[in-house]
Amino acid sequence: MESPAVEMTARNLSGAVLVMGSARCGKSTLVASCTQSLGAALAEGDTFYRPAKLFKMLACAVLTDADSVSWLTAVAAQLRMS
């Protein structure tokens, strides 16, 4: 038996969707398409990094767990508001 199709719109979705993956795998393309189709808000993960951490990543340096604490805290706060 086939399951019924569900129209995915902002009115029948609640909460947040978190999309994660390696660099250049298509996350931003996927999320842009979904947010446009659903009329949903987008919170880009890189905007939650402090500038010093972004510069570190741009230099191809690996972030440590300590580097990520402020980012994880900010993302968690955003998800709680969703």
C-alpha cells in the first residue's frame, strides 16, 4: 500500500530542519530550494561563527571543540526559537 502524498508547506510543518554535511556537497542549494518552496525562514550556519573562527576556517585550519562552543551555543539558541 502506498502512503498518501503530503503537501509540504510552512502551515503544516513545525519546528526546524537542520541540514548538515561536508563542504560543497549542496547544502545551501538544497536549503535555498526548500525555503523558497515552503516560504520558510533560513538561518545560515556560518553566520553564527565569530569572525576569528571564519578566518581560521578560510585558512583551512581545523576548528577545535573549544572553537565550536560559541557556534554550537548560538545554533542551539536559534533552534529553540524555531
